Amino acid sequence: MRDWWLRTLLVLQRPRPVFVALRDDDPDAVAERAEPVLLIVWLAGIAAILADATTYLDDATRDGVDLAIWAFAAGGMTGGFAYFVVGWLLYRVTRALGSQGTYRRSRHVLAFAATPIALSLVLWPFKLALYGDDWFRSAGGDAGAGAAVFGVLSAAFLAWALALLVTGIRSVHGWAWARAAAAAALALATPVALTVALAVR
């Protein structure tokens, strides 16, 4: 199991060997990576929830404790939903493009590719130090250059995750870059479209 905890960090530096190791569908190997996958999925879900929580404390009945509990619970549900639903979309797309991989393997590729999103939580201590809970209020002090910088950094973490997803698909299936990129784009098309549609409502 220690090997997979190390690979959770290694995927940020040398991703190809980590994704190639996902080809091992032996029950023992699958069990050994279950906990790292759970942690990544949960933390990535929390990061996604917090990114959209800029008005959470507008309700005067809520405080920082409510925010923490909500982020933990909703983050777990959000991460789990993405893990199973987007993982299923990735599985169907890769199968259509000729993969013989399993649904579980697709989910694990997606999970390890999401490591940079989980890592983006390191930005939050700096946000809280600069803005406190104003970051979670619509009339707070999170506007201006500081917010723009954090926005760019968050986008960089997201782009890193997308690059890892393409790398993961290519590595685990032995595909060309173009085929792997097409699979990632097709799998993410529906979730991205739904996110955009909800954001502009």
C-alpha cells in the first residue's frame, strides 16, 4: 500500500509509470490503491466545492464551522459523483475508441489525474490569511488583483489535471497523443457543458 501512496505524489512529477501501473487489475493491487483514490477524490471534491462558495456566508445564520462541515460533506459527494459519472463517461468513450480496459480502471485514471485539483487546496491558507471569511461573501474583499492571481493559479491546477488525464489515457492504453486527447475531450464534453449551463443561469 505504501507504494501507491508514493505514486500519489509521483504522479505529479513522473506520471507515466503511475498510470502504466494501473494496468494491473489484480485484486490485491486494486485494494492497495483504494485509499489513495478515495483521498484524492474527496480532496478534489472539496476543492471544487470551495471554488464555488463565494457567497456561502451571505446567509447570516452560517459561520465558519458550517462552512467547514458543508465543504467536507458536499466535497465528498461532489467528488464521488464526478468519480463515478465522469469515470463512466471516460470508460464508454475509451471503449468506443478501442480500449479493452475496465470501468474501474477508467475511474482510477480519472482519480489520479485529479491530483492537482486536490493539491490546489494549498491555496486556501493564503486566501484565508489575506481575506479571512470575506472570500465567502459576495460583498467581501476578494475582488481585484488578488482574486485575479488566485484565479490564474486555480486555472493552472485545472490545466495540469487535464494534461494528466490525457497522459493517463495515453499511458494506460498505449495510445497516440491525439487519440488520448480526443478521448479526454469527448468524456469531459458533457460535464463541461452542464457546468457552463449552470454557471450562466
